[in-house]
Amino acid sequence: MLAILPVFALVATALAAPAPENPILGITVGSPAAPAATPSGAPNPSQVTINSITYGGTGCPQGSVGSYISPDRLTFTLIFDSFMASIGPGVPITSSRANCQLNINLQYPSGFQYSVLDTQFRGYADLGAGVTGVQSATYYFSGSATQASTSTTFKGPISSDYLVEDAIPFTSTIWSPCGAALPLNINSQVRLTSTNSASSGLLTQDSVDGKVSFVVGVQWQTCKP
């Protein structure tokens, strides 16, 4: 049985360098799923919790991320010190890309499986003429070869905060396996390229927030016998 339940909101948010004079650039990717009434076949929300979060990557080396998980295990926050890509004269080519691998262990009752439908990324893009920035994310469950990916491209010149709302199309939906609560992995990346050697650019992601709550729709379905 397939159900849409507003239970789990995995919100990936990057708080960027302040630029109050600039508007937020909002971009929606994919087709959001329409919320429906809470079905009787979905798990009890009180039994859905986040057990642990681990991380690693050039954008989040060990010791560079502050984390907080609320006492009720329903909210996590990560604050990054190093999640930034930059390009320009005198900037090493290795600085043009940064990534962070997040590993999220979600606990929920047996007999169910879930899929994440949407996320949010917030950051700051300061790109000169000829500079292109890409913010992307890949989602998959440990042990599974099936993946879902989202990507947003920014073209310079631009100097603005950005808010990217990723809605994964139903046809690309990935499901947690039945019979085992395996970790959900999110590989988030920012990268820059340039066709103008004199131009420079900066693309950041500075924090990630996630919630398990009655906020954003998630697909749940019961496992077949």
C-alpha cells in the first residue's frame, strides 16, 4: 500500500555569508508531490527518529562541522566551516570543488519503507562573468545501487543568496529496503568552472538542517510479505 504522509522533512540548508542588500534567489527543481490526508497504514510518527549522523568530505573534514541533535531525536543541525568552492586568478584548481557525504540513520517500525521527496539547500553565490556554479546532491540507501540526483546551475555574473528546493520526481524515487533500516546517504557538492581566466567566483553551503516532523510530505508504503 502506498501513502503520502507529512511525517519526514529532510531539509538541507546552507546559511551563507550575509548579503542583506541582495535578494534571495529561489529555485524549485522537479515536481513537488501534493500532500494528502494522513493514512491509517503509515507508521506512528512517534516511532520515527534519527539515531545518528556522520559526515566526511573536502567540504566537511573531521573537526570542521558542529552538530546538534535535539533530545527528542527529531531535529539535527550541522554547521560547516569549510563547505565552499572558489575559483579565480591565483586560486588552486582543487578549490573549485567541495563535497560532503552525509550518512543518516533513521529508525522506524519494521514493515514499512520510505522515500525522501524534497530537500532545501540555502547558500550564497558570488560569480563573475563567465563563471558557472553547480550545486548538486545524490541520494541513496547503503547497499543499494539505485540513486536519485538533483542539480542546480548558476551563471555569472550574479551575487545573491540562493534557496534551492529540490523535489525528486516520482519516477526517480528511491525506497529504503524492507527488512532493514539501512542509512540514507546524501552526497552534496558545490563546484565552479570558468571560461574567463580573469573572473573569480564563490559558491557556499554553510549549514544543514533536518527534521522528522509533521511538516513536509514523505512517501511511506508497507512492505509486501
